[in-house]
Amino acid sequence: MRVQRQSNMNIAQLLLTGGRGAGEYKSNKIGNRGRRDEYVHGIISPTITYSKNNSRTIGISKSVMDAINFGYTNIHKDHGETVNSIKVNGKEYSKKSLPTVDEAWCSTIQAKDNVVHFDNEKYYKYTDKDGCLHTFSCDHDRLTQPYSDLISGRQNSKSYEITKFWNMLSQDGTYLGLYYSATEQKQFLNDAGIKEGFFSVESGSRKQDYFYSNGNAGVAVRKFEYDAVYDMYTNRGSALFNKYEVGSVFKIGGKEYTLNEDRKLDIPYGEDIFDIQFPQMKSDV
């Protein structure tokens, strides 16, 4: 994953924000009650890279692993965690001996009706393009690396980037392009079975709606931005169209639409309005 430091305004942001600069994405405050810190670059170094055959699941039951991954706040309240061990139901376990989450406990990250949903206290898995398996837990409305992985020294930067992608989408994916290339975004969405058009990402009680676009407004455009631009093109009109002759042909999603006498476009709802090719502007005589 690479960080894109350019923050060029896309057409939706220019139209809707008046060209104001985009700020940086800000995550939920770390350290909120009932939440734990996630992997932070430069603070926790990834010590193990997930492999195609990374399985160490013998000796500890799923109920114990669930208690560690979803009940760690209660363990902390009972002072059940030390530097080297963690205690569940009166039994102490060495952190280094904790296994990875069993793949059989995990659901594949997969969309249904173009909705990706993560349930709290459930496990998920994703196989990346290199064939490496990553396992996650959903906790406090966020997808995370399992707590058992973090305390046993299996922090993984690539797993972190995957969870950050879905967490940004479930909360606010406005600045997704600052962190992921269009190719990377499409890879995650396509791997989850999300098709072009409207889609949603839900994580516990969090939900956000988007439009999967091939245009110049980004890959995942927030639905309210789509609706505002669509309304401008088809209903309210725009001063932008005053620069074009009536009858000018615009190409949207490869289809042709003619500017009518009201200087509006008759575009079906759901077309990729950001994948637009403008005609030649009228010349001032």
C-alpha cells in the first residue's frame, strides 16, 4: 500500500465545496472507553508477515479466543493481563503461545446485494493478491486485527491497511484516495464482489453509502455527493452548462446525452455521472 500525498480536488468536491481544499482524514479518537488502539505505523513494528500457510491453532478453544478478542476490556478490569500473559476464566495463557484465529471461524469479506456487512464479535478473512491469508475480528463497530494477534507479536502492516480501508468506508471514505490508489481500491471492492454503482459498507452500527465510479471523482463517491451532482445536472442546472451550446453532446459512461433548451441533461439515475466527457465549449464572438 502507498500513501498518496496529493489531494487534488475532484469534480464532485469542486462542484459541492466551491473549490475549498480537502483536509486529511481523521479517525475516531484512539483510546475511547471500550476501545483499543489499532496498529500505528512507526510505533509498533510488524514482526510477522502473514503467509499462505500460517496456522497455529492447537491447544486453545474458540471460547477462550473469543474471550480474549472480544472480552479484553473485562480482562483488563479484572487485572488479568500482564506483560507476558493473559488470564481467562482463572487460567493463565502465555501471550507468545496464543494461536492465530482459525480460518474455519471466519467469514470471507463478501458483499451481498452490493452491501458489505461486518458483525461485532465475528471473525473475517481475506486472501490478498499474493495469496496470503489475513484474519480479522469486528469489535466496537470496527474491523481490526484480532487482539490475540496484537499481544502475541503478530502485528501486520498489510492487515492494518486492509482494516483501515473498510473502516474508512464504514465511517467516512472522503479521503480514501490519500491512502490508496484507484487500483488498490478497486482490488478490495472487486475482491469483495462489489459491482459498479451504488454500494454500502456497514460495520456494527456504522453505515455509509457510496457510488462505485470509474470517473474523475474517485472510486468510492459518497452517495449524497452523487445525488447533489445528479440533481444539478438534471434538475437545478449549472452555470457550467452556460458555456455550451444547446444541443451539445456530453458522453457519460460512454453514452451520449444532449444538452436541452433548459441547459440540463436527461440522465437516468444510477449512471456514472463522474465518467463524463465534455464537448467543445461555444466560442465567444
